[in-house]
Amino acid sequence: MNAPAQSWERREIGSFFHTFTDLPSLREAGPVVFARGEGAYVQDTAGRRYFEANSGLWNMTLGFSEARLAEVARRQYAALPGYHTFFGRNSGPTVELAERMLALAPVPMSRVFFTNSGSEANESVVKLLWLMWAGEGQPRRRKLITRRNAYHGATVMASSLTGKDYVGAFGLPGPEIVTLGCPHAWRCAAPGEDETAFVRRLAAELEATIRAEGPDTIAGMFAEPVMGAGGVIVPPAGYFAAIQPILRGHGIPLVADEVICGFGRTGELWGSLAVGLLPDIVVASKSMSAGYFPMGAVMLSPEIDRRVTAACEAWEEFPHGFTTGGHPVGCAISLEAIRIITEDGILENVRSVGARFQEGLRTLARHPLVGEARGIGLMGALEMVSDKETRAPCPGEWRIGERIARMAGERGMIIRPLGSSVVLAPPFISSAQQIDDLVGVLGAILDEIE
Ligand code: PLP
């Protein structure tokens, strides 16, 4: 007799190495294996349907059944299923995507380099900066400024740039990293300090840090326009306007990590436009291909392009690149995803349902468990507290974020726990009704917990 077939869930537990997963919760509830997707919903192998209120990992912005993306992929696979961009060779969709991205850039940019992911893009920027400064006779300029709670990826330098304690598990950050405070006014402003004074303090901290480290040792600063994985931290008004003149004064390039914000998440095409960030280098990924192909990109300003190109002279090339960076199928998909976002009313939808979503979050802020409801466009977070007055965090044993996320799962909503917070990033195609349902479910869960 044949042994009974094992479920995907059992096979998964027996074979798959889970990362970024709360292991006690995994042991308790087991994994969920998905079989299909439609619109903003995914369906697991048992046939349960979930509204994906995190767009997968911020990336499935056009949902899970966009036939136009599948069709351009099919056509490109038939024409040229893959190629590289080394040795002076290229493919049509790659060139077209580079041109399109330059046309849409938040500030004038002159050249694009493609990668397979956000981490690879940030990693590439570090190498670009190091090569540039060394080529200009300043090899000591290797330090990189980042901020507490930043997330920049999972490769070694991108992890180092990530301002979270867990990078210590790998003996990171490395010696080149200089970490500033997090621009989160609600949590980090001093008692009685208003946003203007908080911004002034952050700018002073940057100036003092650069002077203490030595301006001639700093290669660049990385910043997400709005921090995503750090808990959706929208910087206070005037933050970038205050820090940019300081960076410029010391000749330090500013890198906008637009991996989450880029291509619409904030309601602007770029997060930089939403928060007044004027980047020298832009990094994009995720929404760029709506998650239908692994894609990442680095855009260089005319000045950085000129300086990097000059620095490359010594080596006769920029000795760096990825076999599948600029993959023609990924570029064809990205061109279509960007076209849909910019020309088919998707950005307008993010603006209108985003406003409704933010309004819904603000109503949840009145709940006794919610310390802060924050966000912009279609990204948001609720931070729970044990005391609304003192803003005391929920004790770890409450496992409050995990608990809320599990309860949401039982109600057919996927949301992301993050310590005492939950993070939300619905797809750009979400309807007003879906947003209202999400807010309604969260309200009901909070009432049940209280
Ligand atoms: N930068 C930011 C702001 C991100 O949120 C992420 C991933 O979530 C990355 C970089 C890393 O991108 P990837 O996971 O594609 O390497």
C-alpha cells in the first residue's frame, strides 16, 4: 500500500530553512503554504483566502493576477529569454527600462545600473562610492552613515547598514558604519521637545558626528525616505531639508534607498518627492517589477556618474556586476509594471485609497492599546503600548504584534508583526472597501484583546 501523501506544510517543515520567522509562533501554528493568488488575495493549499495587507513583502503592488505582466514576460521569454549586460553587450528591454527610469527619476539622473535585488543595489552603491573616492585620491573615505532602525538589506554591507540590533548575530555592523539616531519624533523626541526642535537636534547630531569621525573619512549616507521595515517611520517635516546642507557642506553623497517607497508606495512616484529628499544616488527595487521578477536598480546623478566614470579610468572598467542583473524578461516586466502604475490610474488609486487608509489608522489611534498610528500613502503601522500616557512599550511576553497578526490571519488578513507594532502595506490596487475591511478587522481585534 502506498504511504499517504504528506501535506505541503509537513514537507515544508521537514525541508525548508525559515529565516526572519518567529520560531515559537512557527512551532505553534505551522507554516502557511500558498497555492494561488487573485487580485489582492492569496489562497493557501487548504483553500483559505487572505487579503494580503503587506503586498507580500511590500512588493506585489499590482496584486497576484496581473495578466499584462504575465503576457509581456511570455513574449520576452519567446524572443530572448535571458542575457547579461557585461562586455559591452545588452538587450533592448534593458536599454528601454534604463531610459524610462531616467525619465521618471525624482531629480535629474544620468545613468542606471541593474541588479537582482535591493540588497545587491545597496551593496553596489557602496562599491561605487569606495571606488570613486579612492580614484579621487581619498581612499580614507570609506565610512558610511546610516540610522538606527534603518533596513537596507541582507548582504554583508547592506546588513551592516541596517540599524537593527540583530545584525550583531553576524558580528556586524563592520567598522565602516556610523549610526545616527532614528528620526521618529513620537518615540525619540525628548520630553517637551517639539518636531522643529527635534529636527534641529538631529541635524546637530549629524554635524557633530561628521566632525568627530573626520569629514575626510566619510564616503556617503544612506537613508530610506520613509523607513519601512523599521516600523514605517515618516521623518518629521523639514528633516531632509535640515540635514542635506550639512552633507553637501562636507561633500558627502546622499543615497535614497527607495526600495520600498519607489514607484508609488507613498502616493508620490518616489518617497524622495514626499519628504523633500534630494538624492545623489537612488536605489529602487520591489514595486519596480511589482514583484513579478527579482529586480533592483541604482541611478546616478550626472555628477556622481562623471566622478565614478573618471575613477574607473585607472581600472579601465567598473569591475562589478551580476549575471542576471538587467535580465531582459525582468526589464520587460518592469517596463509594463511602471507603465501600469504611471499611466493606468494606479498612482491616483494609491493617493485616494491611501488617504482613506491613513484616516482609518487615525481612528484606530484612539484605541487604548494604540500608542501611535502612523504612515503615509499605502504604508502604515500601529504601535501598541501598555500605557497610553507614558507610552510604555508592551512587555515582551505579551507578544502583542505576533498576537494581532495571528488573529488577523484567522480573519483572512495577512499583516506583519514587528515587536510591539504591526506593519501594513496593502497593494496599490486595493479598493476602498478592502481598506475599510482591513481597518474594521484591526479595530475588532484590538477590542477583543483589550
Ligand atoms: N532596502 C529597503 C528599504 C528594503 O526594505 C529592503 C527589503 O525589504 C531592501 C533594501 C533589501 O531588498 P532585497 O530584500 O530585495 O534584497
